[in-house]
Amino acid sequence: MTKGSSRRALGAALLVAALTSTAACSGGADGPGRAAAGAPAPAAGQQAPAKTAAQLAREKEAALAKRRAARAAAAKKWGLKLTPLEAPAPPKTKPRITTRKGFETDGEGLPPVFTTVPTKEKVVFLTIDDGAEKDPELIRMMADLDIPYSAFLSDYVIGDDYGYFAKMRKSQPRGVALHNHTLNHKYLPALSYARQKREICGMQDVIEKKYGERPELFRPPYGNYDEDTLRAAKACGVKAVPLWASEAFPDHMEWREWDRDLHPGDIVLTHFRGEEDWKGSMPDMIRRAMNVITSKGYAVAKLEDYV
């Protein structure tokens, strides 16, 4: 290479270096000093500024309005007279659950038996027993309405389609819980302690194997139990025994309390049944129950958030 060529090559290299340095200092659109959209980028090792309380409040209100609009549309779609009310935030500390007066046994330290959760909030809890009817419309309806519920399952009627209840829980990951209603739905007080334990612990094993979690709630068939029932339930890992204060059917409600009304924290029972067993479908039952619950100013909350 000649001396002239060398000088020209060196000059070109210096010019490229100078232009590169100038672009870096001025912070081009995609340069290190500025984001692609023109907003200043956080310094190395620093996070973007946190959202203000006002921003968070606006986002929360927008999300709530969106949920309300979706629920109103779902209520219209499924033929409800009223849009279900939004449940309040779960309590930071769960209330202390005790056995209802008159429902006690002589044993101490046993899981509490109750029909109502102690709360001042106007909420009730929807529970569905056994698992005989496997209506796909129920899953779609409850997911659309975003209503939480707890299913108390018996193996003798769910064994032909465990997948239905997996789909149910998947449809509302934060809104559906699966619990224990024994293997074979026997009248437990007529059984020995060993047989009761087999019924309860056996169902614990089934739910854990099929759905990955061992339930902490148990409901005895027909609501009947004795001290052996509660001793066996405790031995199987059960923490509480929710019964019910009212029961929903497609064409009516039945009440435990003398005033035939709802109360804060009441547990509402219904069943996985269809038109072969009662006057309507499961969506018919949900319409009846929700119209009553909403008309009385109550929202449906998730039982497991309180127990």
C-alpha cells in the first residue's frame, strides 16, 4: 500500500470513529441514553419509577368496572333477573370458627361443625354436593358469572368422569375448590369408627390423587355425624365440617332458620342434579339461587377465604 493510500484509510477510520462518538453522546432514538420510544431509560441497576397511589387506584377501578360489565353481560346471557353482586375483599385474618350450639359432641379438639361463618359482611357461600350430574353448562355458566363455589364430592358418583371436575376447577382456578363427601355416601353414624375412617380417608386419597390437593373441609352425607365421625375426620386431616343454613332447588329454596331468610355468612347447599331428579337443570337451580341471593342484597364469596 502507498503512503497516500495509508493516509486516506487512516483519515476514513478517524471520521467513522468521530461520527460514532457524536451519535452516542447525542443519544439517538435507539441509543443507550434513550429508549426507542423517546422516554428516558432507567439508569443501570435502577427500576422504573413505581406507580403512584392515584394510578393504582384508577387501574383498580377500571378492572372492577370491566368485571362488572362482564358479569352484567353474563347475567343477561344466562337469564338472571339481577346481576350478581361483587363480593368484598377476603378478610386479612380468617374468623374463628366454632361448633354451632346444639351440634356439639362430647369430644374435645375436634373439627368444628357449623352452618354459618361468623362475619358481618353481606356474603353467603355456595356449596354443591356429591357429583352425580355432570352438566357442562354449569361449568360455562359459573365461569361466565365468575361465581365461586365449593364442591363436596363422593367417589361412587364421580368415578365415571373424574375429568369433569378437573375441568370445573380449571375453569375458575381461584374460584372452585374440591372437598370430601366420603367414598360411598353412607349414613356414617351407623358405621364403626374404622369404617367411617375408611370412608373419609379414602376420599381424601382419591381427591389428592386425582386433583393434587388433600382437602381440609369435609361434609358428612345427609349432614349426619357422631363423635367417631369427627374423630375420623380429624385423623384424615380435616380441619372443619361445614353443613348448611339453606338449600337451593330449581323451583324453590328450603331454610333451616325459623325466619326463612339469609344471614351474613350463611352456607347455601345444593346438589349436582339434573332434570331426571328435580324440576329443572343445574343452570335453572343457579338462576333460582342467585336471584334470591342477589335480591336480598348478598354476594357469593369463596368459603375457603373465610375458613
